[in-house]
Amino acid sequence: MTHHTDAERAEFEAWLEPSYSREKWHTGEYTDDTVYSMFAAWQAARRAPAAPVPQGVVEPIETVKYWRDAYANPQGDEHFMGHGMVVKIFDDYLGMLAAAPQPPEAAPVQLPEPDSYCFQHEETGLTQYVDAQQVEWGFEKNNPRWKRVGAAYSEQQVRELLAAHGIQERST
């Protein structure tokens, strides 16, 4: 067990739900294995450096809320005795996420007109790129079996778009 002070133990026992045993061996360690493990985890959490929630990380918030509610025990069933600490951990976690700084909302990107378009033949699956001017002149109308599947941009257009949004180009 990690070294602790009497103040740490008192704080832990104040946090610990009353249903848990506070009985200790002659060594001062808790006799209940669950409480022993909880105290070790509690100490480790208090000694760990505070880590901010990384921006851009998608958290399964709905899952956390589901399990928080599952452990909440609004009916007071005996089966759930002691789960209040689990609920508190979930609440603390949700509170931490709510307090975390949110990334600024990104401005919408205005794409330039495509250089060309990618088409796919409905029967053969073959693809081809058709110059934007040819599309304007009626390529789709004159070739009904070719379906437009996406826009294509020149290397210069992509470089300009990256530069306009301050994105560094990576060499390959």
C-alpha cells in the first residue's frame, strides 16, 4: 500500500459510503479487500498529475450516462448497496468533461469549382474523369449510363485550399 497520512485516510473515509467496513488489520490496512483496493486507487488518483481532456476526443457520453443511471438505484434495492461511489465517479467524470474547454467551431470551408468530375459506368463499373467544361457542355445528358460520383480537384487547387486554411502540407 502506498504511504499515506492520517489526513488522507480521514478524507478517504469521509468519501467512503457508510455501508463499507472501516475495520483495519494491526498493520493499519483495511481488512475488506474492496476497501483496500479502493483506498489504493483513491491515493493513486490524488497523486496523479491532472490531465486535461484531449480536444477532439470523442467520448461515449451516452454510454457513460447509461451506466451512471444503471448504478443510480432509485428504487433503493439492496443489490445496489455501495454503488453510490460508482455513480459519484461517473458524475465526477461527466462534470470534468462539461468543464473542459471546447474547441472553437471551425468556419465552413468554401470549396472551389472542381477541375473535373469522376464518373462511373452503371454496367461495367469503369470510372473516368471528365473535364468540368465537358460536363457543362452536356456530358451527363449525352452519356446517361455514366453517373457522376464525385468532384476532382487539381493539385494547385488543393495546395491553395490548404494554404488558405493554414494547413501545412506534408511531403510524401
